[in-house]
Amino acid sequence: MVTNEIGRKIPEEIKGIGKLKPYIGAFKTVPVGNRMAPNIACKKRGETKIINSLKKAVKKAGIRDGMTISFHHHLRNGDYVVAMVLDLLADLGIKNLTIAPTALFPVHKSIIKHIENGVVSSIQGSVNGPIGEISSRGVFDIPVVLRSHGGRARAIEAGDIKIDIAFIAAPSADNYGNLNGIDGPSACGSLGYTMTDAMYADKVIAITDHLVDFPLSPISIPQIYVDYVVKVDKIGDPKGIMSGTLEITKNPLRLIIAQRVVQAIEASGLLQDGFSLQAGAGGTSLAVTKFVGEKMEKRGIKGSFGSGGITGYFVKMLKKNLFNTLFDVQSFDLEAVQSLKINPNHLEMSASFYANPHNKGCLVNNLDTVILGATQIDSDFNVNVNTESDGLLLHGIGGHMDTAAGAKLTIIATPLLRGRMPIVVDKVITVTTPGETVDVLVTERGIAVNPARKDLIEKFRKAKLPIKNIRDLRNEACDLTGIPEEPQLADKIIGLVEYRDGTIIDVIRGVK
Amino acid sequence: MKKRLRRTALYIPGNDPSMIQNAGIFGSDSIVLDLEDAVSVDEKDSARLLVRNALKNINYGDTEVIVRINSLFTPFGKEDLEVIGRVHPDGIRLPKAESAQDIQEVDSFLSRIENEEGFEENSIKIMPSIESAIGLFNVFEIVRASNRVAVINFGAEDYTSDIGAERTKEGKELFDIRTRILLAARVVGIEVQDSVFAHAHDIEGLIRETKFIKQLGFDGKSVIHPAQIEPVHQVFTPTQEEINRAKRIILAIEEAKKRKSGVISLDGRMIDAPVVAKAHRILKYAQAAGVL
């Protein structure tokens, strides 16, 4: 065991994974070497890419035991493709696969049976909900490697993950493998997360329920990366793919938090011409997006861009010229899909463009402000988004650590208490995002500023924001709840939290 | 005790632990932990204990903490007083106040508790609510019945039902009770709060009604949803013009005092005591709203 920069004990090596590099600081790692490259391929004139069954396609792609296969999560909780592929591979008797999904949803619960029957033996990627829970109970011999969206793109480009076959759920495809996500019955908008998979996997199989005449237009994943196209009845359930209109929170507590976040952004001085913002699809984030939009409109501010997962609220801001551009790695609602289709300033971006720290400049570096959540935050401003207060691994990282590292102002917006549990703790169970990259915590009971940001403390004081020491917030929470007991954790390491630069920031232990 | 503003009094159901825990963070001047209408008969005991424990354990900071007990005509009212009085709320909101005797009964009850617990005498205020014809008929007696009476308010639903009026959103039927309790309050120099605006999502309607009651002279309003707080405070926030004029009035007074001049005028208008009092009041509201 070695102790990393933030005091977490990291094993030097893990069987099945190899030597680990301990975290040394958010901006310290200097990458060396070359990017990895997939096999050189060739399609001859007249050779078809259309394969009439998924079974034939996986055989042609050379599926065999022990391979790493990847999936993307743009179809969210409506996705049929992961289950379709794994059921088939199970029927074919394939074992011991590593799956590398960009994220998993409750709909992917059927993976559990494939873990139990030995088809899937390890996961490199986000594990959420039920899959996370069984991981916590120690179902895998090899720990899950959790990566952020940017970190995953980096790992693929650097060859840390070698994807043998990438499966791409394609809402629209032509017969020569051009793909997009904006048309068809299973339209999902951006295909940003899978672009890196398409470029770096040895074999790429597109699965579509909407085959159009060549050439598809527009093209978001071009034919040069795609080996085979398989037409199926349905790749997903539109109800699970797209939420309807996302609503801002009605919870008065969360509205207060959202208002405070907007005050903090304003007080920081960043809200001026050229402003850029990322906020997610949760009720509080939506409220922040809406309120910031209203403020910009009122003050006549012309922003630069909105980024990340894009919602209708961002689309409205684009339409009103409050932003020049939207950078969309994932489209959360129908308004976003529609906008991506018709508005030339609504751009699709890859995960690498979005957040990979080891390319020649990712978008998060251009970002002014990001609003993020937390399951826990500690007095060093380290944030946990992976494990719950009982130690269960229930959430993926998303772009959390990427945007926190990139943005000029990183705000964690969360209620001080969730149920009976304080969110501000002495030490987070799992460090996902290092405190070094977190500037402000906004709760309903006050705002805490990272002591390293003296400039912000001064600005917030001037703006008469309710600033409190993070330890005082912690005490205030404990006055209400009492001091919670620590969760009972096992010795077994069931997960590694890889920082975006490839170092290990923390390990996740199983629960008893 | 410091003089506080009472622009908003937020009702919090006395049987909802999460609301009770967070009651202080929405920014209302007062909170009213409700043991009466919000709590069904079979939950009266548990709500009483919950509210008692909240008062014992939760720090509500500068927020005025009021408990609405059950009417003394119910089997719960006295027990509410006995239990809640001992954890020293800032005030007891007494529903369905009908006579001076009602107030005196609560007064002597509280005096005994204050004495037994070693609390400062008369430190728990009484805030009667007029909800019936007889209550309104006796309102002058009610406000004069004890010097604990600090605020008077009314319940529009019960009152209109009792007098046989139609209850409308517009609220013309409340004009009489509003002006009469206001008058009673001003006679004894206490504060007066308006009834709730029940349409939680109609913020425009709320603002209209609040402007009207402010015009009548009310000090504030009970609210039933956190979203109603900010709009009411907005209405009670003086305009920059009002603030500037108030500042000039106070400056003129100070200068006149220095000059030992008896007659003071500003812009050709005489400044007398009520004008000065009003100027101080405007600045107080401005300060509370953070615009000073």
C-alpha cells in the first residue's frame, strides 16, 4: 500500500489489472508515449457492411472468451442493446468478458444474470444502481475500474483499455455505416460518448432500427470507423430514452439552493459577456440554468457557450442568443434532440473533445462555471459521488471530476441533509473529485468557500452572501442529526476510482 | 427584546419533521408551527411532542418561533399550552379568540409556567386570531386583555363561514374585518397581520392582495408556502425614492437639532413626529430587505 497525495491508501498492484499509479495532484501528471491505434482495416469495393443478424456480426467480428466489449448509454433507461448483445453472447457460450460501458442504468439489471453465469467477469466503467450494489457485495474478483467521461476517453486513447468490439446503438444508420442519433424512432440526439469507442475499437458493430438510404446526413460517426451494420426491430424504448419536458424542482429547499448558486455565480464576477456554463439535468441544476438565463436576459449578457448534457433550458438560452453555442455530449430531452438537428450552433462533441485531459485541449478547460452534486463532501472539499453513506457503490462519475478540474468556478450544490444523513462529513467514504478542484459548496443553510479561493471569499463577503466555514456547516448538520455511525466496510477492494489522468485517487471497499 | 419585523409568518405543519427541521431557512420573519388545522385529531399528541422537541433542539436563529395551539374550546388546547409553554416559544398563536377571558386564561396559564420555569415574565407573547363574528365584535377587548398581546391576525375562512359571507379570491368580504382589527391594533399599539392567501401558485394574486393590505396599514401577512415569502417581502420593501426621502428627513431632523431649531421643513413641507416615525419605519424595512 502507498499513500497518495490526498492521504488515501492505494495498493501498488492489483491482480488482473496490474501496477497502479497513485494520484499525485489534479494537474501534475505529464503524459508520455503515443496514442494506441486500432488494427488497420480494409473494405473492398462492393463488400457489404449489412449483416442480417447480430449473431453473424459478432462472429465476423471474431468474438471470443475474455474480450473487452463496449457500450454507450445515450439510450439511457430505454436501452435494449446491452441486454440484446449479452443475451446473444451468453447463448453462444462466450465467457469471461470485460464490459466497458459509458454508464449503466436500472434497465441493465439483466447484466446481473450474465455476471452470475460467467459471461461477464469484470467491468471497466460506470456502475450504477443494482450493478453497483452487487459489485459492493463482492461479486467480481477483479475490482471495477471507475472512470469519468474524460478519463474513459483518455484511457481508450492511451491504450489503458483496449476495446475489442464496440457495440453502437445507432438511432439512424445507412448501409455503409454512417451513423447519427437525431433521427429515427429511437432518436437520442448526441452520440458523443461512443465516438471515442468507434475510433479506437478493433471492431465496430452498429445496431440500428432505422436504416436509411446512403448517404445518411448529417453524419456524426462516419463510415470509416464502422465494420458492420445490423438492423433490428427496436434498439430501445423511446419512453426510457427521452424524458418529456424536464421540470425544474418545486422543492422550496432546492429552489433556495438554486437561487444561492446563481447569487454565487454573480458575485464571482464571471457572469458577463462571454460567460459559459455547465449544469446537469437534475431539478436543482435545471432551476440554476433557468435562473441564470433570466438573469442574463435581464442584464443583457451575451454568453459564449453551454456544455455537457444538454436540456431544453439550454436550448431556450441558445434560441434567445444568450449563448453563441451549445456543446452537446448527451441530449437529455426532445427539445435538445430537435435543436441538435436544426440549429447549426448546437454542436455534437465527443467525450474526448469534452473532457479528456490528455489531448491538445478539451472543452472543460474553456468552462467558466459548473454546477455539480455530491453524495458527500468533506472539510477538505473532497467530493464523493460514487458511494452512499452506507458504503454501497451506487453511482458513476460522469463528468464530475473533469468539469471540476476544468471550470474556473466549480460549485457543489446540495442540501445539507439527505433524509437523516448529513452530506457534509469529516472524511468522505470515497474521494471522487479532489478538493483541490472544488471551489464552493452551496447548501440551504449557507455557502462554504474553499479556503484556497481567497478571492472568492472576498467577493462573496462583499456581496453579503451567507458564507460559513465548511466545518460549521458540518456541525450544524450534526446538531440536527447527531453524529452518524461509520459504515461497516469489508477489506476487499471492489472498485478503483481512477482520476481523469489515469492515477488512482481512491479505492472502494466492499460492504459487509 | 429587540423590535422585529413581522412581514411574513410561515405556517409549518406540526406533524411534518422534515418541514419543521427546515422551517427556519426560507427567510420568513416568523414561523408558525401549527398544531391546529394542519394536524388531524389522531395526531394531536404526536405533533405536540414533535413541536416541543423541535423547540428544544433546533436553533432557528433570528426567526421568531410561534406555535399555533388548538383552541381552548377543544380537548387539546390546554395540554398544548402546558407542553409548549415550557419550551418557551416566542409566541402562542391562539386561534378562534372570542373574548377577553380567552386571552386572560392563556395569560395566567403562561404566567404560571414562566414562574415555574424561571422564564422572564411576560416573555411569551400571545397572538390572537379572530375567526368569528363574536371575536370581531370583541376585538378591542381582546387586544386590551393582556400586555402579552403582540400581534393580532384573523382567519379568513372561518370568519367568512361564520358571518355567512362568500369567500372570493378578490376578498372584498374581508374589508370590514381587516379595517376593524387594524384599528384595534393601532389603538393599543400592537402589530397586525393579514390572513393567508390560499392560492399558493398564484403569485400575482398574492402580490395584489399584499399591496392592498400594506396600503391599509398591515404589518405583514401569514403565508402557507415558502414561495410566498419573497413576493410579500418585495411588496414591503421600500422603493429607492422612499428610502432617499426617509434618509433626507432624518438628516434634516438631526441638523435641526444641532441648530436647536424648533420648526423643521423639507422641500417646503413641515416635518413633524408622524413623518419622522414613518421615515424610521421605511428605513427599518429597507434594512431588513438588504437594500439599505
